[in-house]
Amino acid sequence: MTIARGTKNMTLYMTTDGYGLTKMAEGREDPNLWHQRFGHISSQRLKCLHSRGKLPGLKSVEVDFYKSCILGKQKRVSFKKTRRASVKEKLELVHTDVCGPASVSSIGDKQYFVTFIDNHSRKVWGYFLRHRSNVFEAFKKWKAMVENKTGLKIKKLHSDNGGEYKYNEFKKFCYKSGIKLIRIVPGTPQQNGIAECMNRTLTERARSIRLQSGLLKQFWAEAVNTAAYLINRGPSKPLDLAIPEEIWTGKEVKLSHVKVFGCVSYVHVSDHARSKLDAKSLKCTLVGYGEDEFGYKLWDDQNRKMIRSRDVVFNEKVMYNDRNAEPSEQREPDYFGPEDVSGGKAVEHGSNHGVEKQSVQPQVEKPIPQNEILSPQSPIGQRVLNP
Ligand SMILES: [Zn+2]
């Protein structure tokens, strides 16, 4: 069965239209769109999410993506069946690993990333670093954040034998905090399988979504962050397909806000922030999500800055790469105010433009700043050698 056709570009097959597939049926969402939103998730995992009612608008997932998928074309990483340690509590055991230096600095001038994985929930967090030695600082920040949130204490930290964990300062800090530092015997890298595997998966997914969008290598950190965000919200094999974020928070995860990384996005510009003649929306590119508060991270190419907004209209058929070739009628979609948003459901604009209004979730009451400027990388959900 042919799912999509595209031209070969290095090891990837680039599809010619926005997401490679025509809609399976009118008025229904395409499984391939969800496959792409989820960073090229497997059909099996997508089916799993669908069976739990997490993919609104999707009728069925009767597609095998493997043959057309850009990830499928790459060498599949074979995962060893990792024995699930008998860890009953969050933060009882944490895995960590550092990745880098990247061949290109990120937009935020970072070269490394460090990940922390909670063994119980398998949730992953990532911090982007300028130097390898910043690992200690990142660990302290992360520790304070997760311990405050859960009221629990980190018991064991499992790391590779990298120099950054051998510093006396780091060892002393762990000792004082009652954290048992478990280091791996040199020459047996398989012992740190969990963190290493995660970093490989993150790097690979990040590369795929970035290449598909046409965003430059400098966006590797945003892509890694997004990959982590998606991994935390997808079925996890070691958890028997439970969702890490749900295990971590104990709350149900909603996915209706997930959009294709790198797609063209129109950010609403509030009245007080623009003069009468300015456009009502700013054309940007989706480059990520906020961790706790619902909101998107967007790249404003014209002004070369990161923007955070909840008021965004997406065109998931057009990626960053083709942003200038976008037909003119799609460039400036009218902004529909919140009064047009009905019951948390997405509102379709026009006829089949693929332009969608992302609704404001009704249960959220506090006002969120419209265009809060972010530092290019906030320490959220996650790693890279050759982005
Ligand atoms: Zn794919």
C-alpha cells in the first residue's frame, strides 16, 4: 500500500504536500496528521492513544506508517527489553545522561543537553546547557522543582561515568541531600541503558521533525524539547503503554492542542500591541509547547525572536520550509475572537484550508499574557550530538 510519495533527500523521503497524505475521508482527521503531530509515532502507539479516546476527530487508525515514515526509513534502534526495576514511588530512582556538544549551537546558544528520567513514571525532563559543567546547576534546579511539586525526595541518581558527575561538589551535594549516586563501571555502557536510550530516541525524533519542517539546525533544542514533550504524552513501552505524564501527575492528559512541529502559525496580536494599520496576526512557526501552562512557543522569523502565545491559528499543511510559497489567501486568516470558539472544539476556517483555530481551553480562567517573550530556551521537558 502506498501511503505517500516523495523525493529522497539524504536518508529522508520528503513528501511534497504539507503532510503527505490526502484526507482519508472528508470532514475527518487524517491518521497521518496525528502521526506527524506526534513526531512520527508508530501505528501501534497511535492506535493505543485512539482506543483511549485521546485523538479527537479521528475515526480510525487503519494505516501502517512504517513504509512512508521518515523515521521508518532510518535505521531502527533496537531496544533491549529493559528490566523494569521494582520502583514503587516517584523520584525513588532517577536516570541521567548528558549529550553533546552539538555540531551547531542552538538559537539560545546552547551546546549540550542533560536529561533526567524518573524511573517510576518514565517522564523525561531536559535542560539545555552552554557547557558540560553546567550539569550540576541544572540538576539542582530540577531537583528543587520536582521535589516541591511532589513533596517527595530523590533517593537514587543513576548516571554514566561522565566527568560531570564525578566533581566533588556534585558528590558532596548528593551526599548532603541523602541521594545515593550510582555510577556505572567504565566499559559497561549497557548499564545506563535507560538514559542513553532516551537520549538517542530524543535526538532521532528531534532530527526527523526538524528536517520535515525545514527549520535549520539551530532549532535542534526546540525540536528536542518538543520530542520530549511528545514522548511524555505517548504510550510508553516500559509502562505497558501507560502515559508517563499521567503516571507523574495522576491526571488525565489531553492531546487536542498538539500540532505539527514547524508548521506555519498565525499569532493574534492584541489591539493594544498594534497600531491601526498593523496586521491582526503575526506569521510565525510552531516550535514547541509550554510545560505546565497551556501555550505554544513560536518563532517569529521576521523579527528573529521567540514568542509565547495561546492565541494561534495553525496551518498544518504548510511547513516553515514553504512558508513563502503559501497561497496568499492563507496568509492572513481573519482572527476569530474567543466568542467564536464553541465548547473547546476546534473551529474550521473556510473550506478545507487546513487552517484551524486552536481554541482556548474553557477551564482555564487566569489570563495568560498574549505575546510573552521567552528566553529562547526555557528549561523544559529535554539532548544532541549531530542535530
Ligand atoms: Zn512518519
